[in-house]
Amino acid sequence: MVFSSALFLFLFLPIVLIFYYNPIIKKRGYRNAILLISSLIFYAWGEPVFVLLMITSIIINFAIGLAIDKNDSYAKRKVWLITAIIFDVLVIFIFKYLGFTVNNICTLAGIDNVKVNIALPIGISFFTFQIMSYIFDVYYKKAKAQKNVFDLALYISMFPQLVAGPIVRYETIADEIGNRVELPAQFTAGMIRFIYGLGKKVLISNYVAQIADNIFVLESVSVSSAWLGAIAYSLQIFFDFSGYSDMAIGLGLVFGFHFNENFNYPYIAKSITDFWRRWHISLSTWFRDYVYIPLGGNRVSKPRWVFNMFVVWLLTGIWHGANWTFIAWGLFYFVLLATEKLLNTNKNYGKLKVLPHISTLLFVIIGWVLFRSESISDAIRYIGNMFGIGATSFVDDLFMYYLDNGKLILIVSLILSTPVMRVISSKMKVASENKIGLAVVYDAVKSVVALAIFVLSVLCCVSSSYNPFIYFNF
């Protein structure tokens, strides 16, 4: 079940809200139970068997969390921590990487008739990282161990962020599980945020995705079409993933939870380091706090720092999927970030301030080609087309077709990938403060815009069967 489906919008979500906000049901425990049951149904709708895997993982980590919490001995706490890490990593490895590993070993051994395909539980990397976040937070005493297994299950399985993030730290919402307040203003803000995210996904991402898909599937294209396809995919993945994050954060607010932001206009970044402060923030900070800093971070010798960076970005690539392209993509960013740091490229360019922005975008777009491709050879071929190697021509009919028929959506998506609209909205809000008439107009405009986005999104959902979420595969 996806957020941008009629099933979710007109059946699942309304039923959950009716039960959750039933005036008879006011006790926090009852509302948590409704949210937990709803979340398990949400996951089981598409993964009826794998919901048992998630429940088993929750129970085992719940027991380990209690064991860590009750032990004062550093050695015993460490043993339990390592036990949890081994179990959680093993779960991900079996379902996500075992087939990839076995198939590659067989290929190296010259065995061609063996192929291992294991079904991938949706969102396994996300909910497993949340479970590990809980264990780490208890181990480092950032949070107390949860004494109620159902409350821990709610934290792990909460449907707004279950299958594609953001990765919510246990310490950030531990108190809200038992002591949150649902306010009308918060509910409204959450629904508007959800609608904006829905619009990003349905009205923008799905359309630029068709441009990207139709170009990437070709064996060879013109230079212009290759760049158009790469830019279209860069926009697709941003609006797809940030749209889902907006929907998740909005739904969290609807139920009284405050999830951290996951995106901050990454395509305005002026360096690769800046880009990763803005892109998939919950993942990059997870690796920073639970892998990079424990390894020593940047408080070590330069060779050790390079090694720490290598480990983090190798794991980041692997986290995204069992394919050599993801590993290469992670190492691509390792090289860029290490080079940027070692050569101190984040310097003042004076009047040429646009140069670091352009170079950053160039590397990011090339990185997305590697990320999108089925194989490294496909990525090399496509990147070659972008720079004229093996390209059919400089401009072809395909490029002109999309330039004529897709320029509006491309221009709109480029504008919305920057903070322009946020700045305009903020200025309108400031101007309306202490002015009742302007405040009414501002609220009315927001409501009309949200309603228009919702209606258009629903019409697109009903009329189109093309509705993938990229990060569901991770």
C-alpha cells in the first residue's frame, strides 16, 4: 500500500483517523494500540509474511535492550550490543544481500546455472536501522530502555515512516510515544504537509520519471537526450523521496509526532559535503553518529580518517541495495568527499560563487546515473553518451519532443527544487502578521493551493497506473 493510492487516501487513512480521534478513545494507550494495529495492517497488506519477520526482530531487540539497560558492567553491555548488531545485520544480509553474494561467488567459480533469488521485505533497511538506533541509544544512555514491547513496536512499525523513512531516532520521539498532545493546528499543518508531499510525488516525480525511463532504456542516445534523462532522473528521485518524507512528516504531525526533516533543498548545495548535509539527512546523520564517530571520526590521523570515510561510504552504498552500481556510487562519493576535504576545495571563489554550485550539481547528476543504471557498464556507456562518447548525435528528435512537450513540468520542477516558493511564502506570512485582513488572505491562499494540489493529485492517481516509490526497494 502506498500513500499515493486511492486505497490509502480514501479507505485506510480515513478509517484510521476515525478510530484514532474517536472521542470515546482518549487514553494514550488505546490510541497507541490503534496506531500499532493500523501500522501492522498497513505493512501486512503488501507483505503478509514479512510482518512476522518485523515482529520477531522487534521482540528480540526489545529483550536485548532490557538486558543492556539492566547491566552496569561495560563488558556485558558491549556483549549485548554486539549480539544485537550481529542479529540485525544478519537479518538484512539474508534477505537483501545473500542472493547477491551467492550469485557473485558462483559467477567467479564458473557456475552459471545457480541463481539465488530471495524476496526482499519492503523497507527492511529502514525499520532495521530504526531498531539499531534504539539499541545504540540505550547502549549510549541517550534513552532509557522501553519497558513496554507494544510501545517499542509502535516506534518501529509506525506506518507514516515505516517503509521509506525518514529514519526516526528513538531518542527523538521516546517521550512522544507516551506523552504527546494532538492539537488542531498541528493536525492541519500535518495534512497540508502531507498534501504538498503527495503533489511532489504524483504531479512532478511521476511525470519526469517517464522522461527518465524512456531515455535510460535506450542503448544509445544523443548528448542532449542523455543530459535530459540524467537531469530528469535527478528531479524524479528528489521529488519522489522528499515527497514521501513530506507525507511521512505530515502524517506524524497528524498523530502528534515530530519527525526530523530529511531534506533541505540539496540541489542548491555548493559542495559535496553541503549536498550530504541536505540530502537524506536521517541516513547521513545515522552513519555519522553510529559508525563514523565511534570509529574515531576526524579526531584521528589522516590515514585513519580516510579509512573511516571509506567504511562509511562503502556501507552507505551497500545500504541502498545489492548491486555493484550502489557500491560504486558509495565509493564515488567517498572519493569526492575525501578529495574535497584533503584539497580544501571549499574555499571562497570571490565573484565566481556559482562555480562550486555548478561543479557540485555536475558530480551529483553523474552520481545519479550510476545509481539509476542496471550495471556499471550501462552507467559508463550512458555517462559516455553525456560527453559525446558513443552518442548518436548532439541533438535528436527525442530531445526535441520532450523539449516541446515536457518543458513546463521540467521548468516547474527546477523552480520547486529551490527555496524560491518557501521564501515567497515566508515573506507573505511575515507581511500578514498583526494584520487580520492579510492573515485571512494568506490562510485562504494556503488552503486553496492545498485543495487544488490534492484534487489534481487524486485525479492523477485515479487515471495513472505509473506510481512507483524508488526508496521502497531499500
